[in-house]
Amino acid sequence: MAEADAVVIGSGVNGLVAAAELALAGWSVILVEREPDIGGFIATEERTLPGYLHDTYSSWHPLFVSGPAFARLGEPLRRHGLEYRNTDEWAIASVADDGRVTLAHRDPERTAEGFAHDADRAAYLAALGRLGADMEAIGGLMGGELRSPAALRHAVALLRGGGRQGVERWLRSVATSGRGYLRAEFRGDEVDHLYAPWLLHAGLSPDHASGGFLVTLFAATLHGAGVPVVAGGAGRFLDAFRSLLTTTGVRVETGTRVDRVLVEQGRAVGVAAGGRVFRARRAVLASVTPTALYGTLLPEGSVRRELRDEARRFRYGRAAMQIHVALSEPLGWRDARLNTIPLVHLTDGSGSTGIACAEAEAGLLPRRPTVVVGQQYVLDPGRVPTGAAALWLQLQEVPSTPRGDAAGELDTAQGWTPELARGYADRVLNRIAGHAPDLPGKVLAVDVIAPPDLARRNTNAPGGDPYGGSLELDQSLLWRPLPASGRHATDIDGLWHIGASTHPGAGLGGVSGHMVATTLTRGPRFARLPRLSPGRRVRG
């Protein structure tokens, strides 16, 4: 039996952040991870050929470098080797089937110059300005407990800043889909083309509520933080955390599955894991899904039946896929401007992305998937051999259990077989080749990670959902993780719930881990997200 002030279950970004911040505050910490190594969906591997470093899962860190966890841990992590690569120029692009390209620059005014309509330029900059003016209050709501007095203070600040009309405008944006918001606010299609596919990175579709709010938030984050990647690969992020945890005395137990949370007299006092007991004098932090926490980890009778019933009904979203491609040299895009863009979406905007999401949610493999094309080597050339290139491809519109193929070409009868995954990868590569015809001749190796692979890698991704559960409005904000438990503090004294399944949701920000660590070490004041206006830039 081992004992510490806190036991943290799970070493994804939220578990890492919580463990590090607690340790820096003088707490003794035991971090328990079921996988052989820490990291969750963070890893860098030579997935294809020697010398090609691929970020196996997540890669881009704008939410982390612009968030409160980095504000606290950035300097210690830099001392332990963390370094970022970023751009101050053109950062993202979207490419339509007809070849139309829309680009976004770190400078919002440079971005708006590419819009066809003067009214759209003014509307885009005005939306960013409103968010910048209210970012302190909105950041407080997104980075703090919504069911708390602090949330009321942030709501009052919004009311003072923009009046009732301003508050109602934000509420409408939360209730509105991305497609609806973009159609109402802009005459042209440039903003839709750029940002509708970004809703996939929040686990949503263009037709889900809250997209109207997130579109502007994504745009502001892009202009403020860019598209930072870790120098040498995301694995270096883990190296820095591993070194920091070692120097602060955190005990890391990998390859150790937690079987249950120990509860005595209504208080969490530790965990049983792998035939051992890890006692917690002050707190247990669980970075798990509600399904796991209330369904298997907590003893029967320790929580209300209502919570167990809601956890049983907790919904998971679409699955995802990753495809890694080793290239002999960089792609020859038809539009040469894309040669230097780190992150490109192949999409027509709300139209094609909305259709692909609907097909995936109906259990079909999309006919024309939205493809996220990462060209990290543009920012960090050392990831590939000299003169070579690599593609990081993400598909966020795939079904967990395929029932058919919208194109009528692939056999889904046996589910996600290696043959089906490779067949779908070929469709994706052909879609890219439509914009970069020299792709087939430059491909040296391809590695495909299908939804079952994601589920096996991370127990918090049932069915291959990388976002810890559907982020539709009824499972977000006040109702995340559960309607009866919309806070990180649970009904059990000393037990805290963190991770993507909790507010503010998925994304490599570490916010929930930071929030709980801050509460435990500094009292019930929840830290706010730093003000991020379009004029502020975060560089690596």
C-alpha cells in the first residue's frame, strides 16, 4: 500500500496538468495510468518509416498555449525541454472540390481582406472585437464552474459590458448552429468555408447548437495563438511533463488499471489497482468517462441512483480515424499557396461537411469526407528526412460501427476490418490527389488508425470517439458531465471528476485538471482563462 495527498486516475493532458500543479503546490501525488506510458491521445512515433516522426493522435496545441494550464506550467515545462514551433503568417486554409481556396492569416485584418464583400470584412472584425471585449467574462465561464457564485459574477460582467442585448446575443449564438450563424451574419461563403469544418474539432457538425458561438471562438484562438506544434513532435510534450513530474516527486504508476475507487464513510480515500491499494489523504481525481466512474469504479450504493442512470444514458459521438503518410518530397498542390500552410481542410464548408456528418451519424462511411491535412513539417522540418515530407490526416466523420457506405463501394458487413480501413484511407488519399495530383507518386508508406484502434488505445474513447462523449448542447456547459452532476466536485467528498467528459469538454487544453488543482490548492476560486483578443499572439 502506498499513500499520498492525492491520487490521480489517468494521464491524459488533464491528469498530467492536475498532477503537476498539485505537486508544485507541495502536495504528494500518485498518478495511475492503465497504459504502458503516459499521455492519453498524445504520442509521437515512427509510424511509417525510420526518420519520419508522426504525431500519432493529437498534434496542434492552440488551446494549451492560450489557456490557464500553460500560464501556470509553461515556464516549468520550458525548463524541462518543451518548445513550440508556430507561424506568424498564413496559418490555415480550406479547399473546395471546385478548387476554391480560402486562407486565414494570423492577422485578422489580412484574413478579412480576402473576403469578397465589404460587409463581411466589417462583420468578421466586429465579431472578433465583441469577443475580445467580453473575453474575460466568457473565459471565466468557459474555464470555471458554471454552477457556482463565480459564474454569476462573470454573467454580471457580461451584462455590464454589453447590456441585456449583448448577453442575449451570446446566448443566441450558443443556441444557434454554425451553419445558421454563418448564413445570418455573412453574405459571402469565405467565413463558412474556413470555420465550418473547425466545428468537427469540437465533436460537432455545422448543424449542431453552440456552433454559432464556437465559430468566433475558433477564429479568435487562431489569430491569437496560431497553430503551434511541439518541436520534435508531441512526444516531447510528454518528455517535459515526465521530467517535471519526476523532479516534483510525483509517483507515476503505468501499466496499472484502476479497478475501483475506495469510499469510506462517504469519502474517497484512494483506489484499488492491479492488486494494490493507493491511499489518498486529501483527494482522488478521476480523468475518466461518466460511464466508467459511475458504472464500474464506484461501489454500489455510494451515489444516487439518478447519477448511475444518467451515466448509463451518457451518449458518445462520432468516431475518428488517423492516417499517416510518408512522402518522398512535399506535395505539389494545384494552388501553390498551400505548400506553406500547416493545416488545410478539404471541404466545401457547411454543405459538404454537414452531409458527411449526417452520413456518419447514420452509420455510413461518408462519400466525400472532410479531410484535415496536417503539414507539420512546414513548421518543424526536423520531423522528416531532408527534402522529404509527411501528412497527418484526421477524419472526424466516421461511424463507430459502420452500417454501410454512402458511395456504395466498400463492404462494411464485417465492421472495421483492416481491409475496410485501408479502403476508406484510399478514398481519402484520392480526395487529396484531386488537389495535389502528384500525391500517388510521392507516397512511400501509409499507416491507418481506425476507430477500434483508438478505443483500444484510450479507455475514455468508447467506439473511437476521441472527445469523451457527445458535445451536443444537452451534454455541454451546465450539463457536462451529467445533468444531475454538472460540476467537477462529485457527491462523494474528496472525489473530483476531470477530463474531456467534464466541462469545458474536449481539446488539448488541460483546463479541467487546472481548475480542480487550483481549487484544491488555492481554495474555491476557479482560475479564469487569460484574455485572448485578436491582437494578442502566443508564440512558441
